[in-house]
Amino acid sequence: MQGVAYSGIMALRSTTAIVRNIPNVFVEALRLDGSQAVVLEKAKQQFNNYIETLEQCGVKVVSLPSDERFPDCPFVEDVAVVIGARALVTRPGHPSRRGEMTVMREALKSLQKAPQIYEMEDPEAFVDGGDVLFTGREIFVGQSSRTNQKGVQCLAKTFPEFSVTPFPIRSSLHLKSLATMCGDDMIAVGGDQEAAETLKSMKSQAKFKYNYVQLDSNSAANVLLVNDNVFVKPGEEIGHHNYDILKKHVKGRIIDVPFSEFYKVDGCLTCCSVLINQEAVSG
Ligand code: GLY
């Protein structure tokens, strides 16, 4: 397999998504706030709808089997960072998640056009993919309880064509818990103190100019850009005023994707898929 040379700018396009089915132990998934119980059947319905919506957007979905040893296994974005023709299989920051990568690695290798697989060789380096925000031009990384400085260095080594800028994340789980791409060169940002500080740092440290859509809830800022479509949680989940702001600013087609059961365990719309552009991988 040969990789492609990057120009340093890459369109955010997806042909394929890897997802992982929900185990029954999903109700015991890690969470910062354990006050709300996950309703398993509802989570499964929401997940099926998420997959169908990806398919409606023309994305081929590869579903991996659930694993009852890993309550958080549907959050596949944490175990692989795929940019163009390269895939970094991560070492997640939480010890309970460190066996989740095995099937992801195999799935990546089995793709029709397999990306070049990179491993995190430094045993002290940790990355959760939820901390990695690729804008199409550069990489922003949350330095959080899950992703450390050595992990940031590993990302920089794996994707040398792109500038890698870390931002401290202290109270949220991941960077993408408070900021995601909602269009080409457009970033949705949440509303708490940490989101405000991250936005300020992004504006001053980004190597490129972006349009920022400011929302007053971090949950609202977690959207999923799938080609010209933007998955957003419905107004009942994120507040109708946030929904209206997204609708006003986002250029793509807005699709409502309910995700309440995932949010109870810090799961966001980006968390449940690894998006891949097979056209960026030469065969
Ligand atoms: N529940 C998502 C995580 O903590 O990794």
C-alpha cells in the first residue's frame, strides 16, 4: 500500500465509517457524572438510527462486534485517528479501554484500501481520538486526562504534514466534547468557561483562519460533519436556541440525530464512528 502525498490541506470527506455495536455492559460505561442511568434499548435504537443516517449520507458502514469486556467500546473514535492514508492506532488514556484497539487495527487493515497503520511506540504516550480535532488544514489536540504530551508528540510524528497544536482540557472529557468541525473551515464551540478559554486559544494559536459558531452548551457543540451533512442533536437535547444558531450558520444539510443515552456517559456524535476517506488512499 502506498500513501498519498499531502499538500497540507485535505478536504473533510468520508466514504467509510467504522462503528462498533453496543454491548449490554454499555450501561456501565465510564462517565464524569453518574447521575443519569442509561436506557440500553433506547441507546441501541439511537445507535441504529446513527448508522442508518451515515448510510443515507452515502457512507459505507463497517460494523464491528460488541465486546462485553469493554463497556466503552462503541466509542471507536478514541482508538484510531485516521487522516488521509494514515491511521494511528491509539493507546487510550483510561486503562479499562486499552483492549479496544485490537479489532479496530484488524478492521483498518481489512479495508478495501487499507491505510498505513502506525502504532504508539512510546509506552508512556496516551491519546484518545476524542481529543484530536483535524480541521482539514491542521490538528488541534486536547491535552486532557486521557491524552498526554507524549501522545501529542506521537501525533506530530505520525502526521508530519500538519501542524499540531495542544490545548489544555481540564474539566471536559475531551477537546471534541466542546469543539467540533461543523463545516469546511467552520468550528462549533461550546459555552462553558473551558470552551471560552479554548476558543480564545484557538483563535490566537491556529495556523489558519476559521469561522467559529458559538453555542451556550458544550453538548450542542458536538456535531458530526459527514460530507455536506451535519448531524446535530435535536433542540430538545441541546436547547432550541442552540439548534437555531446551528441552523443559521451551518452551510451543510442539518440532520437531527438523537443521542441522549450516549451523552449520559460523555459520548458525543463524533465518538461513535471513525470516518475514513478511501479516496485518499491509493490502492
Ligand atoms: N465514556 C466515554 C469514556 O469515558 O471514554
